[in-house]
Amino acid sequence: MNAILVAIIGLIVFALGYRYYSKFVAEKIFRLDPNYVTPAHKYEDGVDFVPTNKFVLWGHHFSSVAGAAPIVGPAIAVYWGWLPAFLWVILGTVFAAGVHDFGTLVLSVRNKGQSVGTLAHRLIGQRAKVLFLFIILILVLMVNAVFAWVIANLFISYPASVIPIFIQIPLAIWIGFAVYKRKQKMLIPSLLALAVMYITAVVASKVDFMQIDLVQYMGGEGGAGLFGLGAVSTAFFIWIIILMVYVYIASTLPVWKLLQPRDFINSHQLVVGLAIMYLGLLFTNPEITAPITNVDTDTSWFPLLFITIACGAISGFHGLVSSGTSSKQLNKETDARLVGYFGAVGEGVLALISIIAVVTFFPSKEEFLATYSSFAASSGSGLGVFVEGASRLATGLMIPPEVATTIVSIIIISFAATSLDTSVRLMRYIIAELGVEYKMPALSKTHVATSIAVVASAALVLLPEGPKGFGSGGYLLWPLFGTSNQLLAGISLLLISIWLKRLGRNYLITLIPMIFVLFMTLLAMFQQVVFEWSWFGSNSNTLLFVFGAVIFVFAVWIILTAFSTLTKNIDDSKTIK
């Protein structure tokens, strides 16, 4: 099948979803008010609460939620054929992710910029809040640990990407001061910064000494490193320490100094990257060589497909960003449609081209099936295949392969790094909320909470021996991420449904996707906990079984409590705004 036709169908569905469905939700369901005083104005502090231009905020929101997930998930899920992945991405984006991201943003804005964890207390009770915060804490800890490893791995695999990534930091800080202290516009400086990054990438791809290759500095893969470690392990150690220092600083700075300008640059990267890949698709005009469906698999698509593709269809982490950082920067309530819903659409567009890049990469169906021979093989090779496939699309615009590979790796690292420091900032918020909850005021202090978040993340990365070698400790818990993340999405949709019901609005727009997501996720989690990780399971794993069982029980408890609340008629005096 021709890949251009598939891309056009997907893009048309996204456009219709944003043009009509999100407009209906904004006007008839959420009833956005342009005169509503948002938390960014009401609690403006110059650090976390900062009124922000809607396009700049969209850049932050999208860069934070994107990470590498809308690329990795679809690149793995095509194991079951390209059609199931394609359908889940476009329908999930329009009817689930859009209302989820949009809804959590509006819900938070209407309630002082509070996170979904705190709002769980107000909507369904105190015990549910604590259980919910525990699930969220485990989720962001996994994100921190695994994304640190992913970025370190990409730095090692693509050393030409290092200087362009790090040169972005001083440029972003300079833009932040120019915009907020000298009242200059952000667009032109951010475009110039992006140009500097990409010119540096082109030069670094051609000039060896501009490639920061720590492994080669230590004599190659067989070389000796520090503390008795090999060269590769030492490289991982150094990059992870550097990343942890970076995220500590980045997550404690006022959002205007680094977060907003850097994310605005990254939003340009999205536009440039997507333009390169979609135009490359147009010029290369490839055929899809992967099968439409693949039934000869060792793992069933049902319900795992809906867990494997989270970002790019629906993801609970998005609700944390919406109610964590984005809601504190929203200038006007009506901006929420662009920031929340169109942010989800941006992810869908990225997930769509990820599918196409992978399923057109192989010369034949047989070679695709040889690489995607099992679910484990797909999980191990998906990201690498995407980088190669996207680079091939870029060659349609006469971009040399080595330059295209560097630019694609820069885009992935940029998004992953943004997600990483946003996640640490969110973890700081959650620790502070727990400090207030348990009357431990020290935990609500910025540097105390951030130190706990960074040290815990670094410990999970470095101390346990992970399945991918030194520095991959986060992968010990990573099999829990997909289901935990989708449970969070389902519970967040449930909170929005309760809120809408109390306001007397139509809550079916969130209730229907909520039922679908929770059913698929609970089924997948039950199968994993009982039939895979338990002592009589096929892949017995005590650590995953214990954590998985605890999260499953907590989630069921929260859902039963929430459904009980949903069916009750609450007095108007308890209704939140």
C-alpha cells in the first residue's frame, strides 16, 4: 500500500478532530471563559506561575509530553501489523487523548492550578488522593530513570548530537532574559537558536573532533574506564551524572529562564522535523512493506496494543503535565484548546510518521518479519529502526544520511530531555504535596523536594543492575510503566467525568474513553501480574509482581471509590468550579 495515502487519511482525521470536535468540547462541554482569571495571573510568582503566550506554552506542553514515547511505542506496536497501530493512533488521539489532555488542563485551571493528585482528594476523597499520588510518584520515578538512560545511550550512539544539544542551553537562557527582561519577541531569537543548533549538527556530522565520543576517548568498547568499569559503562555513568546535575538546575529555575525558551525552540524542531519527514515521504513515495496485520505473533495484540502505544494515542503522563506545569502558565482559559487538544494532535502527527518511517524502511515483508520476529525483538529494535527509517525519508530532500541521522537523534534527545526535567519538576510538586499532607514542611521546600527527586532517580538508574547493563536500573520497573501510565489516564478521565457531572454537563465524552482505557489497562495488568510475574507465571519476577499487585489493588480501590462518587448526587455546596 502507498504510504502517502495512509498519511493523508490520518492527517485529515486529525484536522477534522481539532476543527470540529475540540471546538464542540470547548464551547458546549467545558464552556471556556475568556474572562476567567487563570492561576497564572492570580498566583503569579515569576517561578512556576507565569502568564505565557499560548504558542510558547504549546511549545512547552508538547515538548514535555512528547519525549521519545510517541516514537518508541508505535515503532514497537507495528509488530502486530501497521493497521492496528494506525487506527489506535488516529482514533485514540481524536477521542481519548485530546479530551484527556484538554480536560485535565481545564480542570486544573478551574482549581488553582492543582495537580490531578490533589484534585482526587476534592473529587473522590482523602484516601484516594494518597493512593493516587503513590501511583503518580512511581510513574514519574520510572520516567526519570529510563529517560536518563535513553538520553545517555543516544549520546553514546550518536556523539555528533552532543554539542548541538548542549549549545541549546545557553541560547535558551539568553532568549529567556531577552524576552522577559528586555521585552523582546521570542520567535526570531528562537529560530536563530535552532539554526545555530542545526548548523552545529551538520558540522559535527562531518568533523570528528566535534563528536563527543566518550567511549572512543577511553579506547573503544573494550577499553578501561573509571572505578573498574569498562569504557561503555563509564560513559553511561558520566552522562547520567551530568544529566542529573542538569535536571536539578533546570527543574528549579524559574520557568521563563530556561524551560519556556528551550521548549519553544524544541517546538520549532517539531515543525522542522515533521516537515522534513512528511516532505521526504512525498518525494520518496515509498510503499509499505510491513504486513497490514500480523497474526503469527508470540504475544497477543489484545489488550497489549493499547498499552504499548500510550503517547500518540493517550497517556496519563500528559495529565500530569497539563495539571502540573501547563495549567500554571495558561494566560487565558480559551488558550487551553490549543495547548491541550492541539498538543495531543501534535503527538498523533508524530506517532503517525513514526509508524510510516518504520513500516516503509524494510525492502520486503520478509525482512520486516525477520527483524520483528518477536515482541521482545521489536521492543529492542523499534527506536533504532525509526531513526534509520526517518533518516531515509529525509534523504528525499537531498539531506545526507549522516546529517539526517544526527538531526533525528537531536530531535529525540531534545524531547526526551524536556520530558526528563519536566518530570523531575512534577516529582518535586508531588513530594511537596505529600509534605503538606503529612505535615512535614521541609518537604515542601524547593531544594529539599528536588534533591529527593534527583537522588532517588539517580539511585534507581545506577545502583541496581538493569537488563540493559550498567545504568539501566530503571528498566527493572519499566514493564510497569505502560499499564501504570494508562491507569493514570483512565483515572484522570474518571475525575473529569465526575467534575462534569457535578456541573450538570454531558460527561459521556470522557466517560466512554475512560471505560475503554480502564478495561484494556486493568485486563493487561491482571494478565501481566498473574500470568507473567507471579511465582507460577511464565516470567516470574518478584519485584514486578509486588509493585504490579500493589498498583493494581490501589487502582481498583480508587476506581470503585470514584464510581461510587460518580453515582451519588453531591450537594451543590461541595461542587468544585
